[in-house]
Amino acid sequence: MIELFGMKFKNPVFIASGVFEFGLKYKRVSNRVGALFTKGITLKPRTGNPPPRIYETPCGLINTVGLENPGVKEFVKKILPRIKKLKTRIFVNVAGFTKQEFVQIVQEIGNRVDGFELNVSCPNVKEGGVQFGQDPQICGRIVTAVRKKTKLPVIVKLTANFCDPLITAKACVDAGADAIALINTLHAIKFDTTKKKPLIIGGLSGPAIRPFALYCVYRLKALKVPVIGGGGIVSARDAYEFILAGASAITLGSICFRDPYAPLKIIKELKKFMSEQKPRRLN
């Protein structure tokens, strides 16, 4: 068990946004993890990007789903009541395209969840997305605006695409963020050599980005705020490396596509691994 934001979590293994959608399909897994981050919720419904949306690489996945979701009103009315029955902490991933949209989504959801993850780092949309996450001033203004409207924990999910996440993270913390989550996917492309044009342009996840993700988490140690680290974790040893790098908790993403029950194995092995290693306290 760990403690963050004055809350107790069963364990430090969280499910990353966009992996289990809303956590309702694999309830046995959702109920065992420390927390679940929902898929990104926007103000209006989105159909997402046309296929192909996912391409498997030798060491990961390129995805360009494009924030497909029912919109915040439908989410609150029909989906959230079902999610709240899960036996885990629920954080809603908020994906606005303007500062005001972030505020509106948070207000619409209110105190029905355990907290919010502000998605200023999605590389799969043309508006906002990663462009927000590359600008510390914009990120700070978004956090300030949201902070005025909620007392729940506010986590900011940052990008590491063409920017220093430490600078952005500091701006978010100064503006009132309770924690930082990183990294999101990295820009990637796959070409169709027959047609001689891109087959897919999106975000790369999986083991290929893990060493870089670890470095980014380690770089944020000086901020002295909780960091939720993720990027290519496929084993308890990987998770433990992120904890050594300074993470208070970790998120699992691509591994869940290959094996939806991998989180259960990692939770079990991480507990054993950490007891053998006698690590520092996580909180």
C-alpha cells in the first residue's frame, strides 16, 4: 500500500490512460491495480482518426487513435456510474483543446472521481495536444485555471517530445499541480514502401522508449513532488527501475495490449521484488 495526495492506494501499479478504455472489460484487473486512468475525455464526442490506428514495431506500438470518446456529458451520464463501482481509484484523463475546455470538463465531472489527469501531451490530434505540453507557460495557465475549480488531486501528463519536461513540470507545479505523470508516447512514423508514403504517423510506446522515459523521471527528482512514471514497462524489474529513478507509482500501457492480465503478474512480482531489495518508502 502507498499513500499519495492524502489517499491510500492498494499498490503503486496504475493503468495508463487509453489502455483499458474505462476499465470495465477486464474488471478483475481493474479491481486489483492501485488506480485506473480513464481514456481521454473531451468536451464534445470524438470519432477519432481513420484506420490504420495501430502499427506494431519490433519494440513497441505506434498508435494514432485520436482521442475517440463519447464526450464529457455522455461520460458523466452513462459511463461514470459504472466505473465508480470498480474497487480502485479512478482518475479521469482530461483532454481539452483550449484552457476553457479543460475547465469545463473538470467542472462537468465535479467530485465524482478521485482526481484528474490533465492531458497536455497527446501527439495524435492536430489541435492542442502535444503543442500545449511543449509550452511551459500554456501548461501553467491551464493548471492555474483548473486548480481554481477543483480541490481534487490534479496530475499533469507531460510530453517529452522536443522539450525539456523538467521545465514544463516546474511550471505546472508552481501553478498548483499535485503530481506529474510522464512520459506520453514519442512522435513516430511508419512508411508504406509500396505506395511511398506514410502508413501511420502517431505516438510510439513500448520497451523502445523505456530508457528515455526512465531518464525523464530521474530528471524530475529535484522537484520533490510525486511523479507517476511510465513508458515501456513490461516486468516488475522495469517497474522497480522507475521507482529507483524517483517515481512514486508506475503506469502500465502497451504491455496490456499484449497481455491484459500482465498487471496482476507485475503487482505480485513487484511486491516480492521490492521486499527482497528493501527499497525506500514509496510515499
